[in-house]
Amino acid sequence: MDNSVSIDFANLFENPEGYNVKILVGEEPNVKEFKAHKFILTSRSDYFKRAFSSQWERAENGIIVFKKPNISPSVFNVLLKYIYTGVISVDNNEVSFVDIAFASDELQLLEIYQQLERRLLDEEAVWKQGDIVTVIRHDHFIELYKFAIKLACRNPMLVFKSEYFSNIGESNFIDLLKCDDLELDEIEIWKYLIQWGIKNTDSIFDDNLKKWTAENFMDLKNTLRNCIPYIRFFHMSPGEYKKLRVHFKGILPDGFDDEIIQYFSDPNFKPSINILPLRKYPLKSNIIDAKDVGLIANLRIMLSDSSNSVVCNSRKHSYEKKIIDRETFEIEEYE
């Protein structure tokens, strides 16, 4: 944009004399009115060119009134300034880069979206706490989505503790469950899956299992049917699985429970269910390299004393695995 024209448009942004558009942005109680000029908006954005067609626009006393409730005023202010000046001015303490990127995509401001996408992919520090869940819920932003999944694997509580966790779609949750580097114990992943399932099962209004009917459990089973195969039950401890199955044996796919119990009780048993690999956390060590880690992760050590009890039990943060002597595990404990 020519410098003198840019200055003139910047002045119009600050003092919109001769405006013929009013844009009401945001939702109550956070609604702000922006005054703008149709010729500038339509020349810079195909979205506004389409929006101000005769089918869309509504005029009051010669002023077009347009509502945009799904964008916050702070985000829209950044985009409107860009439309007028060609300058991206963002205070990351006040507004999320992700929110601006998504809104710029909607308004078909490709240049600003591309710049913000590059910034988000290059600088993890600009991601705000809620951004990961926001991106995971919008998987059509492919590069940002893949990056958000990686961030979620390293910081799973930012997802699972989010107030919007239950709004994550099934396919998005499955993408997370598929990750071998999701940094959370399997039993904790299971607990959050149950929490998500309860929130997404219409017939369940109370998380108190004592109040549930058989129908509630069947409905939960149906909600979680595509997610449960990605839970790595074989990498839980026998004690963890024992507690899990007390209430939720019935929601597991047919045959799962029998095979898991048999696996824990018989060291020679080979389950027909695909055993997914142990989740691998990033190793932080100056002594053990990646090659050693791979060996450790796949090594099952069976150390027993004269009473056939386990004397080596280790799972510290990443590749250290719980050691289970499956020969001492009795099926009767689970019945």
C-alpha cells in the first residue's frame, strides 16, 4: 500500500468520518460498535464484498448495519486496523494469536492468517493457556492442529483440565489417544476419557455411579466405543485395572476384559487384541541415550524372591516401566 494512502486510511481508521457501515461485534455484555467505510472493506476482503451484497446488507438511514457476534471486539479491532493500514498490531497480553488467526481466516484475510500461523508454529511462547483446546476443536487448520496435538502431549493438563475439554470432538480426542508420547499415566487417561464420555452422553445427568441405571452404562459404552480401543490397558498395573473394572467392565468391548485378565495372570498368554506400545515420554538424561531408552522400554524384567513376589517395580516419569510378575496374578481377584 502506498505510504501516503496508508496514512490517509490510518486516519480514517482513527477518525471514521463519512462512514457508511456500522459493525456490531461480540456478544452481550461485550458488544462494541465499529464505524467503517464500505469501499475499504470490500476492496480488502472478499468476505465483506460478499457480505455487503444486496442479499446480505441491511441499511438504516443510509448506514449499513452488520453484526458479527462470533468475533470478540479486541480481535476485530486488530483485523479492522489491518484492513485500513496493512499493519498487524497485536498485544499478546490482551488477545490470543489463535483467535486472531481464526477470525482472519473467516474474514478471508489470507496474508494475516499466514503470518500468524508462522508465528504460532515458530514460537511456543505466544500460545496462551486456552489456545491448545481451541485449535484441537478446529482441526481444519491442519498445521496448527498437528502442532497443538504435540503441545497437548507435552502438557496434557492444559487440555484435560480445560473448561472446554468436554467440547472436544470424538475424532479429535482419538487423535490425542493415538499419540505414543502423551505424557500421562494410562489410568489417568482412562479417568479423563470417562469424564469426557459422561459429559457427552445425553442420558447421564449425574456422575455418581451409584445413581446410574444399566441403560446409563450402555449409553456410555456407545459413546466411548470408538475411543476405548486406544486405551492401553495392558500397560496399566493389575491393581489399576482391578479398580477400573469394578464399575466399567460392562462398557468394554466384548472379550476385552477376559483377555486383559488372562494377560495379567498368564505370562505365556498372547492376546488377540492388538497391544499398543508403551507411551514414551521425552527422556531428560545426560547418561542414557535414545538407543538405550528403546531397549529399556521394551525389556520386561521378572525378578522374584522365594515367595514369588515382585522385588523390582519401577516407572519413573518416562520409559521406566512398571514391572509385573504375571504368574502371581490370580484371576479370582477379579471375579
